[in-house]
Amino acid sequence: MEQRGYIYILTNSTNKVLYTGVTNSLIKRIKEHKQGQGSLFTSKYKCDKLVYFEVLPDIVKAILREKQIKHYKREWKDNIITEFNKDWKDLYPGLIDDPIMV
């Protein structure tokens, strides 16, 4: 059975820095970022606020989508985040209460 893949965008408390990542376990990975165990980049810039994510049918498609998003300009990323999450609130608390995501 193929495992779902996720791409996600994190930001810091001022929404100035964006980080795009990929994982096969979104809740686990965001928890790691929040505990400072994410990438060196997210630790350095304190990116631990989940503002955007996509669920893809498998990890290969998620990796391809992550590469695509990383090539987009900041303005485009800001727009997709705002369309998905108007107030740029942290989506992580809602994920841990969602039985589909666990």
C-alpha cells in the first residue's frame, strides 16, 4: 500500500520567513519542528507555525510538488497560503484533533 505524502509550509511568528518541507507523517514532522528537532533552517529562523499543507496520494508526488513550490516566488507562496489560511494561523492544533490526520 502506498503511503500518503504531505508538503507543508512553515513560517515564524512574524510571517517573514517561509520553509517548505515534505513528509509522510505531517503531525509527527510538525511536532519535531515545534520541539526544535526539525531542520537547521527551521531551528535557526524559528519556523514552527504551520500555515499551509497539501495531502498527496504518495510520497513521490509529494516530493515533486515540494520541488515545484520551492521554485515559486515569495509572492506566489504568500497567495496560496492566504487562499488556504486567510489569517495565517497555526494549523497544527487542528490537525492533532482530526482523526483523519492521525
